[in-house]
Amino acid sequence: MLKKYLKFNLLFALIFVLQLIAEFQQITALRYFIKPCVVISLMVMLYLSTNLQGRFHKRLFTGLFFALAGDVLLMFAWQSPNYFIYGLVAFLLGHIFYISAFYLDFRSAQELDKKGARLAIVLCAIFSIAFYFYLRPHLGNMKLPVMVYTFVISLMMMMAAFRNQRVNVISFNLILFGALFFLISDATLAYNKFVKGFDFAGVLIMATYMIAQYLITMGGMERKLRQHD
């Protein structure tokens, strides 16, 4: 896969490094310029490689669009708390489109891997409930928005797991680990914002976020539905 998309991977690696430098050195101008490039580059690559044929790729592309909107809005969250709320809503919509894309694969053969599906439901439920109640004392008037967001991101993780045996292995693994990195990124952001800020949180949040978006997009590009008797 690295060789197959070599030029894009080199470009994305450059964007990745520049974004981390901007976060580490707190270079505001560079951050404002390079952060939107993360998702824009993925949107362009997804479009060029798939022509957005089929509902799966269209929904994935729309999810990336809302992620781009969320990235831009969160860059201005320091100016007003409203920008954080708007960014949260944008990412929420992006996750919903990812969920709807992953659901298409699950629906293609709902009878498969019921044991794995049950395990995914239990693990995601445990995580979402435990993490929300850990955050709850620190949330103030953000209790409801964070509860909804926690449920949706956990549902995205669950639906990524539900693709098992329904698509080719590489697509399944890429998207599953992409969803996991998204979970780590959002959990880190929530801890840093609501519980306790820590040094270089922005670097960790952006690194895991960029990896998540890259893996999900690549998983979408490599996706092939498996044939079942």
C-alpha cells in the first residue's frame, strides 16, 4: 500500500510532520495553514482513486467534509466556546456519515460473525459508559453534548468492527484501527479539555487524529466486498 500510493504518502507524511511541528512549537500561522490540508488531501485522494462510485465512498467523502469543517471551527475555539460546540457538531455529523458507510458493509451479510458483533457491542458499551462517567463530574453544562458524542464515537468503533468477514482483510484492519485511533484522539482531547491539561496534548491529539483519518480513508480506497455463498 505504501508503494501503491507512494506520491500521496510522501505528501501526507510532509503534512503530518509540519502539523506536528506547528503544534509542538505553537506556530499559529503554520497551524492555520496546514491543519485543513490534512483532510483536504485525503478528500482529493479518495475522489481521484474511487471517483466516489457507490454509496460507501460518497458517505466516507461526506464524513471527511464535516471533519474538515470541524477542524476549521476548532481552530477558532479559543475565541469563543461556541466554536467548540460547532466543531463538536461537525465532527458528530462526520462520524454519523462514517457509521452509515460502515453499516452498508455490515448489511451486506448481517448473519456473519455474530460472536464478534456481540463482543464489539459489549466492549464499546463498557468504554462509552465508563469514560463518560469518568468525565461527567468535570463537564458542567457540557454533560449532554459529551454524552451524545461519546455514544456516537463508540458506535462508529462498533460499526467498524461489524465489517469483519464482510470486506477484504486489509480494508477491515485499516478502518478498524482508524476508528481506534479516532477513539484515542477524542478521548485525549476530552481529558485535556475537561479534566486536566497536559504538556504536548495538542501533539498527541493531532498525531492520533491524522493517523485515524488516514487509515479510514485508505481503508475506504482499498475496500472490496467479499463474496459469500
